Amino acid sequence: MAAFTAADVKTLREKTGAGMMDAKKALEETNGDIEAAVDALRAKGLATAQKKSSRTAAEGLVGVAVSGTQGVAVEVNSETDFVAKNEQFQDFVRKATEVALTLGSNDVDALKSAAYPDGGTVSDKLTDNVATIGENQQIRRIKNVSVAQGLVIPYMHNAQAPGLGKIGVLVALESEAGADVLEPLGKQLAMHIAAAFPQALDADSLDAEVIARERKIAAEKAAESGKPADVQEKMVDGAVKKFAKENALLSQLFVMDNKTAIADVVAQAGKAAGTSIVLKDYVRFQLGEGIEKEVTDFAAEVAAAVAG
């Protein structure tokens, strides 16, 4: 006669998120001892996590959290979009983001080593999630922003849950103005950032390699024109200047009217409030940007899985 009941299997599944057959087998191996079965599943999960760590994780969620003058964005990746809808995964991203906010660090390893609210470390919980959810999951990046005085305003485009989604934005506004002025301004700027995808705050902050690449492309186009060298040089300078203007946040045209530069939008808001407002920094995390997704043959993948 089995040393455990169907209720024990249910309890173990709720504790670990493991499948029914895995939970049943673990109870059989531990003679019905639920805590021992939890440990057995975790032990097996560690091996599973190592095996799954080579899989491409380009889905998942971006989390944002703020506390007054400080804010943080964290990207946590998974293999499939299904995991992003998993309550266990969402809870992890939310809590890991809150831990990142208290740390104030952009170091992923520091976050993984930090204490997790439910016990252990963030890394321990991540490993448990890999074991119980059954997919590779990785904390990919973190960015904190802060101001000495003012407000950090969060925005999540198409949020899947409060503070969680696929495009997370933070806007850091430094000012003596109150929240009644900064919050609506920050929200509009954040919506612009989500839509316009600036690459840096200002032209001087654009990546030098990106500018060099644009200059090379512009030079090739100018050479094809057959115009004199001095004219080509002006064409190249003009093209690079146009690229910088379109990709630096402060010089981008506000998406709400497509004619006012963001720097002027901020200045006008400060003038109306009777004080200065400075757009100090921003964050725009789009899920999976820059990750090369693996293209797989689904039929072949199923066949391989059946073959063992």
C-alpha cells in the first residue's frame, strides 16, 4: 500500500510546481515524506537547470519599480512566451526587481547573490524556477536611475501585470516641481521613449561605434553620387548629424505633435511650473532586444524529443 495519498501528491505539486508523475515518483522514492520529496525534486532540478542553461532565452518579462527619486528596470528571460504568463515566474520577476531597487546596483551577479524575500538568494530561487517551470531562465540586465531631487516615473507598455511587461521605461526628472507636474510630464515622455526608441540621452552620449558605422554608410552613399570630394564630405556630415538628431532623446521630435524637440517640451513644462525641470536620465528595456533567437524546425524538435 502506498505511503502517501492523492492529497500528498497535490501538496507536493503546489510546493514545487513539478508535474504529477514527477511528484508521484518523488513520493515513492521518499516513502511519502513530503519535505524529503521536495529536496529530491530540487536536487533533480539542479541537474535539469544545468542541462537547460544552454537553451536560448529571449522571451520573459521586464520589471520596473520606483521609490521616489530612484527607479530600476530588470529584464528576466525565459525560453517561451508561455512562461511570462506563469504566476510563479511573474512573482519572481516582481520580487527580484524590488530587491534590485534596494541594492541600487547594475550588477547582475550582485542581484543574484542578494537575499530573496522568501528565503535563500535570488540565484537559489531562479534555479528552483528552472527546475519547477522547466525552462531556462536568466536575469539578463539591470539599470538604476536616480535624481537628487525630483521624481522617477515608471511606464510599462502593454503591461501583462502591474510593473511587468515587454517594454519598460523609467524617466528621471530633476526638479523642485511637485508630483502633480512631474508625473504627467514623465508619463508623456515615457510613452514617447517607448515609441521612439532613442539610443542615448543626447548626441554626445551616442555610442562612438554606432556613429562610426553611420559615417561609413553615409560615405559609401556619398561616393556613389559622383559629386566632388568637398560636397561628399558635407553630405556625410549632414547624414551623421541627421542620424544623431533622430536617435538622441533630447533632440527627437515629440511623438505627440511631431514638431517640438523633447528638450523644448521639458523646458516649456518647467516654464509653466515656474521652475526648472531637467530630464536627467532614462531607461528603455525592450524584452529580448539584441538577442539572436534560435530558429528551430518544430517537427524535427518533436521527433528528437520522442526519440529521447
